Amino acid sequence: MNQMKPNSTSLRMFFVMFFIAFPVFVTVNLVYRNSSFGLFEGFSEGKEHRGTTQNVTTLQNVTHDNLGREGDSNSVSSKLGGGVKELQERSQSHKGRTKNITAAHGGSRTASLRSSTNDSNSHIANLDDNEKLLSGLLTSGFDEASCISRMQSHFYRKASPHKPSQYLISKLRRYEEIHRRCGPNSRSYHKSMTKIQHSKNKGVATMCKYLIWTPANGLGNQMIDLVATFLYALLTDRVLLVEFGKDKHGLFCEPFLNSTWELPQNSPFWNEKHVQTYQILLEKDKATNSTAELPSVLFINLQHTRTDPEKFFHCDHNQHVLQNIPLLILQSDQYFVPSLFMNPFFNLEITKMFPEKDIVFHHLGRYLFHPSNEAWELISSYYQQHLAKGNELIGLQIRVFSPNTTPQKSIMDLVLSCMLKHKILPEVDLQTLASSARKNQRVKVVLVASLHGEYGENLRAMYLKKHTVSGEVIQVYQSSHEEHQKSYDNKHNMKAWIDMYLLSLSDKLVTTSLSTFGYVAQGLGNLKPWLLYRLINNETGFPSCEKDFSSEPCYHVPPKHYCNGNPMKDFVSSFPYLRECKDFRFGVKMVNNSI
Ligand code: GDP
């Protein structure tokens, strides 16, 4: 017995230590995995992005409206930080902040936020499932805390008038099942991938087929291309895997239930360079009229310029060949949905999935892109602190494609001419100086998204301490100004994602022609934007902006030939649901109406 004593004491000690250490380990691990301090440093202390920090501080902390009233002085940084528990607490306290905002302004936007955030602590759980699952677009069963935005986005965005079709819903549920069965970590994944790897250059039949998405260009380009790639995966029963580098770490939640869409880092196909290309396959096909020797892996580059050789990706014959290749690696920066629509088989499927043809991005974008908890904390707190205050939110995206040849003033003149002419913003009243606030004034909040801080500052200065002729109060905010586009930079991408998402919450949107950054915002938000003329120097004599006819992104480089090799001249007569884009006459986009 005596001999036993030390053992039972150590056992007890072990259990005591275990029960203390295990929860601590789990908590620390969760906090670490969900921590956001990297970005917050950038936003609040300026350790890495000094320009941005200064800008955020200037525009957020000292936001005067046009009556000279000082705005909200809470800096974003003071609201940020922490792990999952804190995020959840904040999401509960969301209703408190919203109530204050509502009491102060009583605006329509805050009213809708208020009505969706009732007094019960379990308000998220009690929400109408149909509303939070976007009328069946999203599936239930996700761990809500792992992706708060998935359940809260409808607080912030107006309910979409477009309901997903039953056919689209059934396709998505079927896809999720295939992804769960064949996705990373599944037995089928390992079996199929091993087979593919061992027979890279000769054909093989596998249980599951894959489509690896690889990034090209800026985040907007990548997102529109990812939606097109996902549609292609849906149409071809392939499992979509994304090659997300560190630059996209922590931007999005996982979209597919009980699986991951990220290509595992240890996959032999990560950054794979030594595989046959689609172009070579096309040449072989043309030369020998035979594709008997098919590889197991094929790289397809659809990132074409207008001078590239024709890809014939929309043609039945080519799709038939591709169908027999188990792993496709696809690179594009284009929204190539219209080219899928040109294929007779895909056309039937797309038409069944999307009886309204001009909302493909709206549905698939909202299905795929949910801000991660880290991104959501930044988005929701910025929205509540600044944007929810108004009766109307106006998004203004100013993309300067040629900063060296386009004078800032020309761009500002263009922006103002568009916004004043279309009564998106009121003129300032130059006669009367604002001395005091009037009661019950309508507040318009403008969110400026640009790499350059001057545009937000100029607009804010214009409405500062001035009445407007309409009597409306104009408040201007800009969440960041990065000055330059950066590649493969996680914090930079996070700011871009935040801007795109916030813009998508607007009531009215003004974007820059040809910018895919704007396309993402308009598509998510189901907004038909006013397209600012794309200035490349200080030319004049053009309409400053035109209203777009659909929220779909424009496909900038559609096929140039029919499958028989004849040049494709008139899209509209061949494909009644395609139209020339307003912002780029060589591009096409889907419309709902064939007339
Ligand atoms: P596009 O070049 O306008 O079609 O849009 P992309 O998103 O493909 O590439 C532009 C990139 O520049 C973005 O992804 C951002 O990294 C950056 N950028 C451009 N405009 C803005 C902006 O308004 N806000 C932020 N945060 N980043 C921007």
C-alpha cells in the first residue's frame, strides 16, 4: 500500500495538471488561430503601413460632416483584437452599438440593422433560417462561430430580390457532397491524387476529378475568375481546389461544409510547372486530329490577352477532350462565364441554374466569399462606427489606372460631374455658411475606396462646414489608402477585401470602368453601378459616367471565333443573352433579357 501511494499521488497530480493545462492550451490555440493583431498593427499603430494608419486615423477619427460636427472618435484599433470568444461577445454587443446609432440618427439603414438585432442574446439562433441562409443558397450545418459573417451578412446587406432557383440549390448541395467525398483529407482524395501523380503524362481514370484554381493579377481579378472557375467545376462535376498563398491567408471562410477548398501545401501539384499545357494539346489535336494520348494533368491558361491565339475553350469538342483528364490546373484573371454560356451543353445547364441570367456572380459570389472572422470584425465594426449612421450609403470607387498621366484634378472633376449630374450627391450651397445643425436632416454617407487618400479628403473638405442645396448632410469616409498596388501582400489584400465588401453594402454605387475591384462589389451587392469614364490623361468631351445595365462582371476577352473557325463578329445575334459591356466595347456580359 505504502508503495502504491506515490503513484496514485502522481496520477492525481497528472490529472490536475491536465485539466488545468488542457483548457489553457485550447484557449491559447484558438486565440492564436483567430488573432488579428498583424492587421490591427497595420491599421492602428502604423508599424508596417504608416501611410494607411495615418489615413485611417485622419479620416476615421476626425470625420466632420458638412455642418462641422465632429464625428465618431473611436478609432478602429480600439475596437479590434482578440480571439473567438471576444469576437462572439462583440457580435452580441453589436446590438448595443446599433441601438445607439439608431437613437442618434433614426436612419433607414440603421433601422434595418436595428430590426434584425433584437434584444435577445440568442438573436442569431432565432433568426429566420431562410433569411440567414440566403433563401437556400447556403447550406445549414456549419459551426457558426467559425464563420460569423455567414450568419450575419444579411444584417448588413439588403435582402436580395433574386432567389436562387431550386435547380441551382440542388446543384450546390450535390457539389458539397462531392467535395466532402473527394476533397482533401478524404480517402478518395488520396487514392485519386496518388493515381494522377503516378501517371502524369498518360491517361488514367479516377474516382474523383479535380480543378485547381491558381491566382493571377489583383484580388478583384482573382475573385471574379474564381467564381467563373467554380461554375466550371459545377458544370463538369469537378472538385474545386484553390491554391491560396499566404497573401490570402485569413481572408475568407471555408465555403464547403465539412471539408476545405484549399489545395494542401504538400500537394505535388502546388505550383506545378512540368505539366502539359492546353495549348500544346490544341496544337496536337490540330496536327493529328487525335488526342488519343491524353495526360492526367493539364495546365490551362485562360489569362489571355487580346492578341493570344484562340483557345476554343467554349467548344464542345474541346470540352469533350478535357472531360477525360482527371486534373486540370486553371489560371485566368477573367470572368469567363459568358464563354461557358456559348457552349450548347453548358448553356442548357446555366439556363436551368440561373433563370435570371444576369445574377450568376451575385449568387455564386455570395455563396463562395464569406469574410473570415478577422475580416468580418473589421468590416462590421467599420460599418457600425461610420457607415450605418446615414439614411443612404453611397459607394465611390476611384481606380486610377495611369496615375502618372492623369492629373488628380481631372479625376476629381470627373467624379463630381458624375455624382452631381445624376444627383447622387447634392451641390454645396455657397451662399450660406453652416453655423448650427438642423434637426432631422437626411444624412448621406459616402464610402470612398481608392489607393489614394486625396480623393476622400477632397470630397470631405468640399462638404465640410457647408450646407448643401438639398439640406442633406454629407459625411465622407475612406477606410484606407495604400498608395500603390502590392502583390502577394496579406494585409494589403485584407484592406482590398474590406473595401470591396463595404462597397457592396452601398445603396448606390459609383465605380471605375474596367475595374474588376468594382465588379466584385457590384456583383455581391446586386448593384448596377454608375461607371466612371476611365481617364488615362486629361481628355474631355465624354459623359463622365453611365449607369450599367447589370451587376454582372464584364468578360474582357471573349472568344474571337466560332468553333468552326469563322470570326465571331456579332455576339448579340448569335447569343441573344450576351451584350457588349458598357465600360469596354470588346467585352461581353450576360443580360436577363434577350431583347
Ligand atoms: P483592378 O485592377 O481594378 O481590376 O482590380 P484588382 O483587384 O484586380 O487589382 C487592383 C488591386 O489594387 C486590388 O486588389 C488592391 O490590392 C489594390 N487596390 C486598388 N484599388 C483599391 C482600393 O480602392 N482599396 C484598396 N484597399 N486596395 C485597392
